[in-house]
Amino acid sequence: MSRVLDRVQYQDNILSTIGRTPLVRLNRVTRGCPCPVLAKLESFNPGGSVKDRIGLAMVEAAVRAGRLKPGGTIVECTSGNTGVGLAMVAAIRGYHAVFCMPDKVSIEKVNLLKAYGAEVQLSPTAVAPESPESYYSVARRIARERPGAFLTDQYSNPANPEAHYQTTGPELWEQSGGQITHFVAGMGTGGTISGTGRFLKEKKASVQVVGADPVGSILKAYHETRKMTEPHTYKIEGVGEDFIPAATDFEVIDRVVACNDRDGLNMARRLAREEAVFVGGSSGMAAWVAIQVALALGPDDLVVVLLPDTGERYLSKVHNDAWMRDNHLLDPAVTRVSDVVGAKTGRVPALLRLQVGEPVRRALALVEQHEVTQLPVFSGDEVVGTIYDSEILKGVLGDAATLDRPVESLMSESLPVVRSDQPVDDVTRLLAARNPAVLVREEGRVVGILTRFDMLQFIAGSE
């Protein structure tokens, strides 16, 4: 046997790298919070999400119980991340894998599962759980019909919360030095919050366990009333439910805070831009709830929020401006001026300009050709004024010779200038203050112009 690896530090396979994810303090998005907010970054798992933990645990439990044989088939209904965790185990241990998913999941998740060699079947999102078309029902049918198939069923599998009791909870207790006072996590299957919360409360009964639930899910109402309510569709993936998962221990959860799509998805975008923490919408939702919790606490408290996955699986959705605009979710407060300037490309040039000394005739030609109402006037690279279509019309009607006079003869004061990295909210405030447009500066140069019409088109999502 070769001894070349005797002194080499390595892992036997990728599954050995699951867990032991870092705690990172959130700084900019938590301004105004009296206490620290730490994020448990589960995107550091090899499959990019917290579900790697339960993927391994559920398979190992099934093997111990004799329910999954060598060469068998793993079946699961998943919004994507549990599928990745299971697909990795299947690839390493030699199992087949079939995953049933709602059709609202991002295409990145579907392609990722296929890249691991898994079979993927999509089902309509807007059907009842008991419908034969639901991804729950399709998964159960496949497990019944295929020889050697085992349905892991994360929603009721006790290995789900147990994985977090054995790993996530102890990690948080050790990493926080036992100082944690509040634990916040999204609620889907309930395994993460139940297992982790149970461990933390056994260590310190005063720890508050707070669930984050998307508006449209029934879990918050059920926690408060123990009654079933009517679910509604929402855009945040991987959290919330329209039924009560057996893996959820509501006795562990102290309270549940609801978060709407707009707040959750825009917080995910803020985390990327302000903290360089690139996560998905469910992480944005959990962070938003954690901040609401922290705002009401004191300096001796410590909030820890679990951010379940990476943003790479949502590049076509939450991290895509067009998708956010089309779904009327884009928050101008977390959108940069450069985003709006970039969205103008293809309609009109980013910036039409005139130089001091050019004739009014050229200004009129630009107004007619591009159907604009104002043009900035430059002296070299410096903005010195603005010429408006109404002033051109008025001047020419009064005296046709105006066409050959220099543009500064009709020039008004300069438009306000904003930096390209400023939030769009700054632009909307200036436009509301009777400015017809603003100029955009980047690296010291004026590179664009934004009008009221540009802003309306950007927010409405029209092209």
C-alpha cells in the first residue's frame, strides 16, 4: 500500500467537508441595531447550502435501518438544496437519485442537480399538496413504483432535525462561546430550526428561537393559533409551507415573524452589495427578520441568524434586475443609479451632449432625432448648463436666426449630478423636487442622464 499520503492533510471525499461553517458579523445592513448580529454562512458547505447536513444524515440513517440498499434509488421532493445534498451522497456512495421539484424553482437549481447525474421532474407550484400533480405526490408515486427506491421525505424524517441537533446546534454554541441569546432561522421542513433550537435551549433555556416565515405561508398562523389557514403564492424559494411538516417542533419555537417577498429579496441583494455575502432569497428573509429582532434588543444580546444557501442558484431571479422589475419587487432604496443607466442601453444613447459654441440647430436635430426634452451643455468635460426643447421652440418661433446662435444663448442652469454608485432613492428625491432629469457621474466623468420617464420605465419593468 502506498504511503505517499501519510503526512498529507486531506479529506477522504467531499462529504467529510460538510459542516463547521463560519460565523460572520453583519455590519452595514445592521446599522441602528443595539446588539451584534452574526450570520451562520451555510453556503460554505460543499453543496452550497445547509441541506448538505441532512442529505448525508438521512441517507446514513436509511442505510442503518436497512431501507436503502447498495445501488438503490434516492427519491425526494425538494426546492433544490436538499436535492444537491442528496445528489452528492448518491454520487459518492453509488446510488441513483430522482428529485421532484416545484416549477417555480430557478433554472440554476435544475441544471445543478442534473450536473450531479440526478433525474429531475418538475410539477406545478399552484396545486394543493394532496393533488396527484404536486411534487410531493409525484415523489411518493416514484418511490412506490421503482424497485429499490427510498423516499427520504425530509418533511417527516426524524434524521432531519437530528442532524442539526448533532451538528449545527453544537457548532453555534461553541462558536458563540455560549453568548447567543437569539437564534433566527427560516422555516420550511422545520428541521433546521427545530434541531438547532432544541440543542441551544438545552444548553441555555433563555435562548429565544425565532422563525422566519414568508407572507403566504401558513406556518406563522399555525404557530400562533394551531389552526390551518389558506396559503397564498409567494416568490421566496425553499421556505414556508402550505401544510404542517412533521419535522417541525413548534414547542421549540418562541415566535414566528413574517417577511414579504419585497423585503426578503431586496435584503438578499443588500447583503451582496453591502456585506459581500452572496445568498439567496430565503437568506435575505432570515436576515431581515433577524434585524427586526435585533432592533428591539439591548447591547448585551447576541443574535445569530442562519443563512441557508448561496446566491449562485438565483442569478436568474433575485439577483436579476429584469426579473425583479417584472415581478414588481425591485426596491429603489437598494438599487444603484448605475443599474438604471445600464437598463437604458439599446433605447437611446446613455448621454446626448452639446458643447459650448455649437449652434442651436444641432440641439434641435438631437431633440427631433431622439425625442428628448433636455440636453446638457458642456465646456470640455465640465457641465455648464442645460438647453430645453421648450426654450428652443420659443427662441426659434420668435426669431428664425436663433438656429444659428450658440446653444449657450438659450442655456439654463445645469441639472443636478449624482454618482453612479448612489441609491436610486437619491434620484427619485431630486426628480420629485421639480428637476426634469439628473446627470450621472462615474469616476469623475458625466456618463449618463436619467429622466422621470427613465425611472418609470425601470421600476415598471418596461423596455
